Amino acid sequence: MADDVPTDDLATDDVPTDDVPADDLPADDVPADEVVEALRDVARLGGFFALDTVRGLASGSGSGEERLTREGFAARARTVNERYGTAEARIGVSIAHLGLAARLWSPVLACALVHGIVPVMTTVEWAGDGSALRLAGPRGSRVPRSGASPAYAVAAQTDGVLQRVESHLPVKMAPRLLAGNSASALAGSAAQLLRSRPGLRAPLTALTRELLETGRLRGTGRITGPELTFRRRSCCLYYRAPNGSKCGDCCLAR
């Protein structure tokens, strides 16, 4: 997975839940204070796991620049192009998309496994000029106590929100490239969580494998080792940037 570089209002409750049984989407039943504390705890893992919160704000309450807007994402994609010295718009969009995916997957995956809480990400927004995110009006759901997997709920709050962003990209992108970016970000987040919390190996491995068989992530790649290394079946295009290279999980890398 490449380093994080960083449409119409995308902060909406209308999140795609393809292949998601209704019974596997738990009700929002976690007090806001508990969601905030869970997010603060997993933020200590660093990097993409950091997700700030803003209390008392409903979806869409921030400025147009703060929400996950078409213009906001386009600006971040242009920043990527400038950073890597390339005029190929698809490179900037893909790498910005990959970074956004990692910032969605990481805190949700960690909260689900460490605290048994799935944060509701439909009010996520940009935290400032960079690529960091924050969650307005934090809410969350309990991981099902019946032993059912939280995979569908986690996917709805990560890949579902990501697909909303994809519906308003500034340039046309191959659907399997975007799905591969999401899968790569998931695997990278899971591997980092495993390094930080090795005691979670069994449930983390099981959940990651199940997520990679959920919805559009099915067929995007495969886990290749016990440390959750991954090989995707598509390419994020980073190698096409000047001085770029193939990522460790790239289908083009030997």
C-alpha cells in the first residue's frame, strides 16, 4: 500500500450495504462518550488509526471544505500530483483514494476488535488542510453478542462510505482498481493492528479474511502469510509517478 498522500455532499446516512443482511447491521446503541473513548484509545496506535471527534454536530454541519466533498477530494488528489511531480490525474486520485481508505478502515477495524464497537462513519469529514479525518457527532453500534461476525457492519461503515466518495471522483477510474485499493488498505490496517496487538491474531485474521470475501472486495486479492501480508490483483498506479515504485502487495511486483 502506498503512503498516504493526500463530491456533492457525501456525509450521508445513505451508505451502500451490498450483500449486507439487515439483521447483521446492529442498531446505534453506544453512548457518544463511549465511542469517543474507544476512538481515543485506538488513536494511540498511531498513523491511520487516529480519528478525531467533534461533539454535538450532525452530518453535514461543517463547512463545504470539511465534508467529504467532490471539491475537497479533488484538491487532495491535486496535492498528490504536485507532491509526486506528475500530471496524470489518475495517479493522484488513486493514491489519495488509497490513503482515505486506510483512514476509514483502521479506526473502525481497531474499535470493533478492541472495544466491540463499530463507529458510524457517515458523518466523517476532513479535519483540515491535510488528509486526516474527524468524526462529527460520534455514534456507534455494538458488535453482535450472539457470536455473529461484525464483518458486514464494519464493511458498511468503511467500504460503504468509500464508495460514496467514488461516485463523485474527478476522473474516471477502473472499478477493480478502486476495490483493490480498499482491500489493500484493509490488509495494511489489519497488519499494523496485528503488530501492535498480537493478542488479537485469531479474531483479527478471521475478520480480515471474511471482509476480503464481503461485497466488492471478493476477488481483489489474497492473504499470503500469517502476518497478514497481502497480494492484490490490481495496481494503485504509484509506479507510474516519477521516482515511483511498485508497492509490496502489487500484482506487478515479483
